[in-house]
Amino acid sequence: MAVTDAAITHIKEMILNGELSPGDRLPPEKELSEKLGLSRSSLREAVKALELIRVLDVRRGDGTYVTSLEPGLLAEAMGFVVDLHRDSSVLELLEVRRILEPSAAGLAAQRRDEEHLAALEESISHVNARTELPELIEHDLQFHSIIAQSAKNSYLETLLDALSSKTVRARVWRGLTQDNAVQRTLDEHQAILAAIRNADADLARALVTAHISGVETWLRRATT
């Protein structure tokens, strides 16, 4: 593993120093392994690892390329890991969301445009307390994702999307429906939308903090 780690580090350095740019094709395996002073097997393992986290794209019969390295692409691996977390870890994920999402909501209130406002309104218009669980989950994912988009910060959006696990939300929403808390949650979404529409960044941050804290408190109670 230490040799494979060294190969990963070498490839990362080639990207960081500009020797390899997004979209570039890596040199042939034999040439690159000799250049880096590594065995071909170690290089092959490094390429597999970097392919998993979307840094490299292995095209059979064509070669290996550096991906676009866009934040959304690189966050896919984080999203996969988030899906695997158990309930105790979900509480930690909610803590992270409670730190980041209010900031996104504040930025959204300052930077939102008519397109994002219309999308938020459309998301809310299709749900109510009688909506089935799968649709509630999709609404929740979409609503918070649009807020992140409205912040117009690609790295913040990427982090929040990676934390917005459909699996995690299914667990939480299942419990909320059992506790008849759906209407309260939807009312909170309406209030958040109103604050963003009114460009009230302070209120948007406060409402999102309270919104996520409420879910966090419910889940903490449910898992103890």
C-alpha cells in the first residue's frame, strides 16, 4: 500500500504542477512507471484508486485521462461514503449540515434569482402532509439542493450535495412521518423560502439552523 500511495502522490503532483491538466491523457503505463520509478503493478493500483474517486477516467482501448476535476464529480465518492453511515454517524452529518446550510441559505437570500425562486416554489407546491414517503424524500433533496445552487458557490454546493444522502433522508423522513411531523417540516420550508424571496439573509440563516436542529434533536431522541 505504501508504494501505491507513493504512485497516487506522484500523479497528484503531476496534476498540481500543471504537467497534467483536466482532460489530458496520461502517458502509456510503461513510460509513466519508468518516469516515476515505480512498478507497473503499483501504478495500476494507483490508477484504479484515482478512478474510484473520479480523478482519472480509464477508457478501455483508448487510455487513461484526467477527468474534468469539477467539484460535483469529485464529490461522488463522498456521497457514496455518506450513504454507508449508520445512525450514530448520521447525527454527525446533521451537525455538519447545521454548520454549512445556514451559510448557504444566507448567500441564497443575497444571490437568488427568479429562476431559483420559481424552482423552490415549484418544489413545495407538489407536496403536503398526505404526500407519500418517496415523494417527500425527493422534495427534501430537491429543496435543499436548490438552496445550495442559489448560493452560487460551487464548492459549497458540492459539499452539501455530497452530504444530502437519499439513504439518510429516507431514514429521517420515515421517522418524521411516524411522528406526524411532516406538516411542521413543510411549514418550515415555506418560511425559509419566504426569507430567501425577501432577501433576508439573517432570517434565512436562522430558520435553516432551527430547521436542521429540529431534525437533529428528533433523531438524537430516536436513537438513544
